[in-house]
Amino acid sequence: MTPPSGIDISPATPADVALILSLINELADYEKLRHESVATEASIHQALFGPKPHAEAVIARLGGEPAGFALFFHNFSTFLGKPGLYLEDLFVRPAHRGRAVGKSLLSHLAALAVERGCGRFQWQVLDWNRPSREFYERLGAQADPAWVNYRMTGDALRRLAEGHS
């Protein structure tokens, strides 16, 4: 997929770590979750470019200016017997919204998923984020009400890891 004129999407490099962290924090501000954003340049660098990378990122630039990013990783579907591509974060800076940056990022990732033999491309969106939900649905994505998301962090995660409930 070739993005619209003026939009360039390229894999992130180690030189982009500060930019990626800035975009993550801008996303956290938008989602009203800035208090949860504790990532550092060192942790982002390790996750993306360390000896065992856990995720990948692409940067969208519009006219050479950073306009947004997507951070993703592979998961696996036992039912399909194939990898999946999981979009952890997608963010387009407000000044660049409505200019096909988000759609270009999603199309880029969809093409990667197809190229890599993935059986699905999935992500989550906050229930109150109606503009993003409507955007995704216009592109053909469907909400999946059959699944309930669970998360374990902090003390609960440590207690379970230690065999305690």
C-alpha cells in the first residue's frame, strides 16, 4: 500500500526512541492515562532494539514532520495456527488528523500482517473513544463484544508469580 502523497511511513530506528516516547506520552494525555505512562527512553530502546526485541514501531511523517506512530507486536492464534499482528498503540498528532495519516498507518500494518502470513490484525480501543471507534468501523473493523479483557499488573502480578492469591 502506498500512502497518500506527502505521507512517509518507515520503521523506527534507535534514533527515534525519544520521539516514540514523546508520542506515547501524547497518547497517554489524550487517553487521560498520563499517570500510567512510566516508560523511559531506556525501556523503549530495550523493548524495540534490545537483544530480544518485543515490539516494533513505525513512524508516519507528513511533509517530513513526525505526524504519528504505531507500535505493534506478534501474538499467536492457536485456532488459526498462525501468528497475528497486535496493534498496541496508534496515535496521530491533532494537527495532522483528518489527513489520512491514521488510515495510512493502519493500511501499512495490514499489509505487513498479510506479508507475514498473519491470520488476524487486532487491537483495543477505550470504550469512551467514540471518534476512534467510528474511524475503525468506517475502515471495516468490528468490535468484538464476545470477549472480556483481563489485565494483571503490579502487586497482583507479583503475588501470582510467587504462587500466592
